[in-house]
Amino acid sequence: MATWDDVRRIALALPGTSERPSRDHAHWWVAGKGFVWERPLRQPDLDALGKAAPEGPVLGAQVADEGVKAALISGDPGVYFTTPHFDGYAAVLVRLDRIDAAQLRELITEAWLVRAPKRLAQQFLDDAE
């Protein structure tokens, strides 16, 4: 089970990342672009999800495209989901209390790579080799 402290630790370990709230919720940024964020479900989300709406903490994360989003959701629907609010948007919602540490690290790193400036992302990848 992951926590907001895990998200914070992983995100802030990535180069150029900062944390600042957006709409009174935690949000992590690189070069002025958000890549992961706290995303409590709103009433329209709850209405759309019905009984399937999770009760625990929800993380929003950028993904490369809608294909990646669909693959994550179909591959592990107990962890990943979406709402109509995110239709047409390359982002996925995550049940934070159901994702393991390795999945969380990969998700956050991939979200960062999607939003980071190309030069910074390439330097990060080169350093990781």
C-alpha cells in the first residue's frame, strides 16, 4: 500500500521537480508542468462511478497517450481507473492504497518523462544507464 509520503519521496527525487498545491491539493511539477497530483473524487465522478467509486486516496498521473491509459486500466482495473472528466485526456487515476511500490515508482517516473523538457529527460535516462 502506497502513501502520499511515498509519492512525495519518489516525485521529488526526480530532477527539476517541485511540489506546490493546486486547488488545495498536492501537485508535483517539472518545468511548470504537472505530472502527478492528488485527485479526490468530485460529485460528478462519484455519480459516474456509482458503487465502483473507490473510498481511499486517488492519485492522478499523466501518461504518454490514451493507449497507455487504456492498457493500464485493462491490465489492472483494481488499481487504475478513469472518469468521464478525463475522457480524451492522457491521464489515469490510481487507487493509491492498492498500488505497490514498484508500480508507483514506474508510474511516477513515466509521468515525469512525459512532462519533463526533452533535454532533462534524456539526461535522466542517460544517467540511469
